[in-house]
Amino acid sequence: MSRRTKLDPGFVVECLESIYGPPGIVMLRDPMDELISCILSQHTSDKNSFPAFDRLKAAFPTWESVVAAGPEGIHESIRQAGLANQKSKSICACLAAIHDRVGAYNIDLLRTSGLLEARTWLEGLPGVGPKTASIVLCFSFGMGAIPVDTHVFRVGWRLGFYPKSLGEAKAHDALLTLVPGNLAFRFHVALIQHGRELCKAPKPRCAPCPLQGVCSYYALETLRLECQGASRP
């Protein structure tokens, strides 16, 4: 495959969807549910955080009841998600901050905000960083935010969208300037799939990858091996 002169997000998505298929239809989730679920998912897997969220909702059906119970009261319900001491405090503080700002446990006001304004608003809440904010905006409001997890970040820097030294937090801003909003969700899903299947850490499976022609990592690795008199497997 000949190397393209420009790394085009649309081309990347088309190539990856040709092997993984397009993303399925995802129903937009209640914003408050998504926000609290995201806080629970930090530094753990979905298989731990999802059941913890379900137990939290079963034990405390309203956000008012969560706040009334306080961190110590909800601790046991979310224990499976890990870091329960920290997360219980973050959840209660986040809910209190929302109520202080809005007068209710509701963030629907963000529907009429611009993406950057909405993300800044969310990042001002306790326990909320750019990844959590972007997940809420993407999966609850349908905005063109791209949540950058470990897979998206790794595939992104290997392809050459940004340097590895940029870090996951700042990669959110870099991708906002590079990926059209109407492509954000597909881009996010495609890079996650690719990171799980081929572009793995620590060693990617480059041979079957359809993006060799636009991948900075592949080009540099090929050059390195050529200089060493070796060849790619």
C-alpha cells in the first residue's frame, strides 16, 4: 500500500470499519446515570463497574437518597468497582455540586451548550476529567466529543494524530481539532476495536493491518528494521 500524504480520520474509519464493521446503534443514556456510572468506571473494568452501578441504583433509587446516605452509606454498594472510599466521596460531592449549580440533580441544561462549554462545565465537577466529560457528551448528548481511553490514545499516537508525549488528557483537545463532529462516535469505536484486536500493547500486529500506508509507527519501525538489515515478519 502506498503511503498517503495526509492522515485522514475519515479514511482511517473507513479502513477499520471494513474489517470490524460499523458500530451498532447505541441508545443515548440518561446523562446523570452516565455521569455517575463513568465515575464508578474509573480505574476498573466494565465487568466491575456496571454491577456496582446497578447495586447503587437498587439501594438508592434517587440521587437525593444517595446524597442523604453520604459516602459511608453508599460505600458497600459500590465496593466492587474498586477505590470505593474515593469514588463514594467523588459521587456525593459531584451530586452536591450539580445541585448547588442547578437546583436539581439534572444536567439537561448542557443540551443547549456548545461542546467545549459543556465539557468545561462538567470538568468543573468533583471526580470529572476530560474522559468522563467526553463520554457523557458523546453517549448521552450525541455531541462530537471523542473519549480517549487507553486504546484510542495508543492507536492515535501510533498512527500519528498526536505525539505519545501529549498524554491522554490533552489528546482529547487534539482530536477535537482533527476529527469532524459527525465522525466522532465512529472514530472512537473504530480505534477501540483496533486497539483490542490488532494495534495491541505492547506489540501491535502490523502485518494484517489495513492502515500500514498511513501509520507513522509502521513507517518508523520499517525504517528501523531496514537500517538493522532485518525485515518485518
